[in-house]
Amino acid sequence: MATSAVARETVFALRRQIAKIEGTLPERLEAPAGAAPVDADVTPRDLTIVRRGLAVAPPDAFLRTGAEGLDTALSGGLPKAALSEIHGAATRDAGVVAGFALSLVSLILKQEPPRLPVLWIGTAEVFREAGFPYARGLHGLFGIEPEQLLFSEAPRLLDGLWVAEEAARMTALAAVILEIRGSPQRLDLTATRRLHARAQ
């Protein structure tokens, strides 16, 4: 669904008003095309501000992907201490989704202290259907040592969510991946908000 420029500008104006009332900076992705410069001394990098509650996130709070267009659209990259969802259209896309998740994990492992493990959580059904990453491929394609990847097979999604919630707050893990199949009712807005809060 396309939105008009007037509608977008109205939304941006409302965001600015709300931020002014709250006494915080408004969220921004990037300066609109053709916008007049705010100040000659201010660079576009200075304009990239992401608000987290009432605090402004520092630039090192983001995982830069290396794709400049994507990093710019995401205000500097993916938030490190947050829930990031990666979706595939069908079960047959599980390999592509897993590959993308592993490429992000490899970027995380380059920045984190060496040898921190990654926890991959899934239900028995997910692992039966999609399988596990191939150890030689992990090292060859992503630079991830097979012993850094820990797997947790949960009998039910509810158990997997519990494991993910507990693991998300652990600093002894570089990342936590929760692989699910379909769009289950258990993974509603409340569950994802809880996971996001634990990751912070």
C-alpha cells in the first residue's frame, strides 16, 4: 500500500510534536530527499538518531551489515540488544533464512569477545523439517566454529520461548536464534515484546 508524501509528512510532523511534548528527540531514519539542510555544520550522520524510550542509543549499539543502503535505512544497522525477526515465505525457505541469520551471527562474532557461543533454539518439528546447519559450511562460509553453535530442541514452542527468554538476557552468549515454523498463536505481540525486553 503506497502512502502519499503529504501523509508521510503528517506522520513525521506528529512524531516531532510528540517528541517535543516528551522532551526527547524524534526518531529518524534519514533526511528526506531534497530537504533543506538544517545547519551547515551538521552532517547526515549527526542526524541519524534512534530513540529507545527516553534514551538515545549510541552508534555502537548497532550491528552494521556492510550494505550501506540497508544500514542507512536502519539508522546505522540492526540494533544489537534487540529482537530482530527474519521471515521466510514457506518452509522450503528455511535454508535461506538460516543462511541470512548465520551471516548476521558471523558479523556479531567478529565484534564480540572471541569464542562466545551462539544458542540456536527450535522445536523437534522444526529441526526434523529444516535440519541443522552443516559444520563444514559454518566454518567455510561464515567463519563460525561448529563448537560455538549450541542447539536446544524444545518439545513445544512454549518451551522454546521460555528457553529464548532466559537465554536472551545472558551475557555469556553472543546471540540467540529462535527458529519457528509458521505463524503460531503463542508467538503474539506480548511474547515478542517480552523477548525484546529480555534482550535489552
